[in-house]
Amino acid sequence: MPQKIKFMDNPSNKKTVVMAIGLIVLLIVIIAGLVVWFSRMGKTKQTATVTNFEECVAAGNPVMESYPRQCRDGDNNFTENIGNELDKSDLIRLDTPRPNQVVKSPLTISGQARGVWFFEASFPVFLVDWDGRIIAQGIATAEEDWMTENFVPFTAILEFTPDENVYSNRGALILRKDNPSGLPEHDDALEIPVLIEK
């Protein structure tokens, strides 16, 4: 009766099988390492580029329709800058322009302020650039009797020439409470961010 030769009895076959298994294990380890590395790189890249609300929106992340709006990027939540509008809403309310709106000359400003915000039916208004330099100033005037503690409508118009070489088109609109006393404890202001059209 002929003798059967088993595959694994041959020493060279054993060596081949062991090497094949070793190569398969090595390939699995390399692929797993690459998957982990690429997933970490993706997270690092995304976290490094999104640092504020505008970048979060530009990255295509979801925006919550709250006021102010909020944008979520992974575990990070970014809130839109609307200045101190909510803090001052019981004293002064701005209809136009709205926070983060693009403004151009002539800029029409309208809203309502309590009578205590005015003096002689007016208060000062400023438009500043990203560096805080005044690029326009004017006076908001009451449209009705200002001698009241109720809200009184106001309007103002600012004319300005934007700087074409400015670093950023970001700026702010500042509506100051008129303070004829000059005492700092009577100072107050509404400040909202705007984008100045070049």
C-alpha cells in the first residue's frame, strides 16, 4: 500500500504557511494603523480650521435658528456675535441695520429708544472700522416727543467713504446714550457688528 504524504509533514510547507500567516497579520496591523491615523488626521484638521461662528457656517455645519444663531462643529458650539443687542433691548431697539448686515453709504439707521436715551431729542451715532477708528458719525433724532420713559422712534443717516485698503471689512455701529452731564455712570451704548461694503 502506497504511503500518503501529509502536506504539513514537509518542513518547507510548514515554513511557507507560517510566513503567509505572518504576512497576513502584518498587513492587517498596517491597514488598522492607517485607518486610525487617517481618522485622527481628519479630526485634527477639522478642529484646527473651525474657530468661530462664521468658519463653522462656511464649513457646512448645521445652524440652529435661535437668536443669536448657533453652529455646531463636532463637540464645539459657536454663537453668532450680535454685540450687546440683547442686553440693551429694554432701552434701545434697532430695526435697521441688523447685526452682521452689510452696510454702505448712505447708511439709514432706524429704531426705537426710551426717552431717557435722548437729550434735546437726539443722541450720537458712530460707525467704526475693525480697528475701532471712526469712519462716520452723526446724530439720531427723535421722530416723536422724546420727553417720556416710553419707546420713541428715531432715525439717522451716516455718509462715509470706505477705505479700499482696509485689512478687514468688519466694523461696528455704536449708538450712544446722550449724556450731557459727562459723568461716566450715565454713559451707555448699543454696539452691533456690521460688515462695511467696499
